[in-house]
Amino acid sequence: MRINARLDETHSQKLEYLKRATNSGVSEVVKDAIDAYYERVKGRKPSAAEIFWKSGFVGIAEGPEDLSARYKEYLAEGVEAKHGDR
């Protein structure tokens, strides 16, 4: 595969430094960079929160801000409103 990329001045300087420091060509530097990035991404396990955020599960509901602290009261009110006094 052939890659054509535009680099800003900062990344161009970094590439030139890596070429000189490793005595490698552009292709070898890019391959090494891809390998390193691949291992970093592949080895990273997302947290449960990241999974929920990416899935869209988090933040899909609306309700009172204190729901987590007063959920029993809200549940009792909902049951009362739906079923009345039985």
C-alpha cells in the first residue's frame, strides 16, 4: 500500500528526527509507528464507563437530578399514581 500524507511543520520535523535517530527511511519509520500505535490501541481495554458512553446508553434518560438518592420515594409516588390506594 502506498501512503500519501500531508504533515505540518512540527510533524515533519519529528519525522526527520526519527529518520536520523534510527538511520531509517520514511517507510520504516511509518511502519514502526503503526506497529507501536496498533499495540497500544489493541492492548487497551476500555472501561465500563467508556463502553456505556460509546454505546449511547449513558445520558439517554431524563429525570430528577436527585433520582439516585431518592429513587424509592419516586418509585412509591409512581406506583401510587398508577394504582391508587388498594
